Amino acid sequence: MFGPPGLVYVYSAYGVYPCFNIVTGQEGSPAAILIRGVQLDGDPLVTSGPGRLTRAMGISGDDHGLTVCSERFNVTVARLEMDITATTRIGITRGIERPWRFVGSGNVAF
């Protein structure tokens, strides 16, 4: 998580589920976005939840340290028009007052 922006950071939640993150901050500063869901163009595959996402996409600890601009990951930016709502995080007991979960309207994957 301390790497350069665009680095893939994979960690294991509960020692079982790999979680896919993309580093967003400056190198040396811990900042990343946890990817919780995706919907692939032209494919009915919809994932919701970090564990389901990594299983569906075959993401594992072996992907840790790659970049999002690699042969394995080809993340591109597409602008989607939707309302974004900030909510409190799910499944935690501390820091729940902070709205660090962002949900796009009209899409179950987000």
C-alpha cells in the first residue's frame, strides 16, 4: 500500500479471501482503494463483495505488486453518469461514523 499509484495491492482478509486494492497515494504514503465490485462490458458477470470479485476474476496473492496497466490488469477509465452516495462502512465496529463507503446508484455491483 506504500507503493506508487497504480500498484496492485492484494491482501488476505481473515486469512481466506484475497482483497484487490489499487494504490492511489504518493509512494511512501499508505493510500489505496478496495475494489468491491465490477461489471464487465458485454458479460453478465456481476460481482458484489471483495471475496466474490477476486474469486470470479482469479485474483490471488500472486497478483500483488503488479500494476493496473499490465498485461494481467488493463484498467481503463470510463465515465459513468450516476449519483454517488457516501455511507458508513459495513461490518466494522470502530470508525463507523466516517462515510468511507461510496455507492453508485442503479448498479448492484457498486
